[in-house]
Amino acid sequence: MILHDWGEIEYTQAREKMQKVHTQALKGQENHLILCSHPAVFTLGSDEKKSFDVDVVQSDRGGSITCHSPGQNVYYFCFLVQNPALFYKKVLYSFEDFFMKYLPDAMYDKKNPGFYVQNRKIASLGFRYSQGVSLHGVALNVDVDLSFHSQVNPCNLEGIIATSLANEGVKLSQKEVNAAIVQRIRVNFDDAV
């Protein structure tokens, strides 16, 4: 697995760079994992037609509205995918393993894809597949400004609010979270270090 750490990067710039990494993955037949965060932005999945009271950037990932901001770790997967269901399961296992250790109350909701602590959403998932390689990924709130995130319901779900690891009492830096998640992704995708 080839790891890219882009730090904080504008969403639209990251999307362009992700397309280039997607091409590299296709040519080189290797998995690429991108770590980054974004300045404050709302992104709207391609299947959502509603309007919102905030500025949004259109995304091709599917799903509904997602909030990105500093303090959120974003994991973009440009992985070779022969079986999307198996790929998705391995991604889920990686994050479930992380939550099992640090926040056991966080549960995955298959109906509304994401991880929740009761009615509080802590991580969003959204993927697309092109030519056998995945695009997009997972956004995990580590220590975000929840007042910014509260401008919309996460993924436009009624009765759901945003939360973060810090808000739930988990005191880890973004770097520590990345290290833990990457290690679990390597294990679940049989990628020896």
C-alpha cells in the first residue's frame, strides 16, 4: 500500500489529485491510501437533490451532505477492488477495530452508512468505483468545531447530530488516530508493513 499524506488541502484540489492517484493505482496495480483534512466545506453527494442553507461543493461520491473541517481525518482509498462488498467490509473492519479499542460505544449503521454513538454521528463513509479502483472514503471527526458541523444534520438525517472523538472523551491527536487507522487498514487488507 502506498501512503500519501497531504495534510490540510482544499476539497476541490484534493479531488483533482485523487483522480491522478486513481490513475496511478490503475497503471501500477497497487493500492493507494490518502490521508488529509480539508478547510471548512460542505460536500453534496451526486444522488442528493435538496437545497441547503450553506454553501456546498458537488461531489461524485454519492450519498448526501457531508461536512469537512479542520480536526477531521479524511481517508481516501484508491484501492484495487474486484469485489466491492468485500472491499467495503474490510474498510468497516478497520474502523470497527479502531472504535473497539478507543470508543466501544461507536456502532456502524448499515441503513445510514456511518459510525454513530447513539444519535451522534462520528464518521461518514462514501465510495465510488471506476475501472476496478475505488474513490473517496471515510471522514472521521477527531476534534472538530461542532458548532460548524451543526449547521446541517449529518447526511441530512433527522434527529442526528455530529460528534467527535474529543467530544466523546477520546483524547488522541489527528496524527495518533491516523497511525492507528493505517495500521488496522494494513492488517485488514493483508498489507505487511
